[in-house]
Amino acid sequence: MKVLEWIGPREMRLIDIPKPESDFRCDYDYYVSRIDKLFLTDQQKFKLVYGIPGEGDDVPANIDNAMLSLIHISEPTRRTP
């Protein structure tokens, strides 16, 4: 059985619905968040330290003699036209 799926203001795509006792293929994406830190060093330079993506709250280490700004990226960021 084929069904039209609405994916945007003027976009649709045709998808197949799996039938009982049949094989099917599916693709999926999974996003996990991460915590990054942005520092302004005592030499007046910005340094970005990336955290490790995961389900835990792994926070990267601090840099000595620098001001800190914590960045928590909880959802994928994408630019849409």
C-alpha cells in the first residue's frame, strides 16, 4: 500500500506501508545532545571546547585564566530556506 506523506509546505513523498509477514527496510536518524564551552582567554582569543555527544551530561574541562560561556546544544540545528 502506498501513501503520500506531507513533509513541507509544498512537498510530499510517496511511502510504502509494510504488510504483515513481509520484509521492509527503514532508515532513521538519532540525535544526542552535547555540552560545549566557549572561553575568552587572557590573550583575548576565543577557544571552543567541544563536549562528547551522548545521553549523559559529560562536560568538557575548563581552561585556566579564561572567561567561560556554557553552550548546551539539545536539538539538531539546521538552516531551512
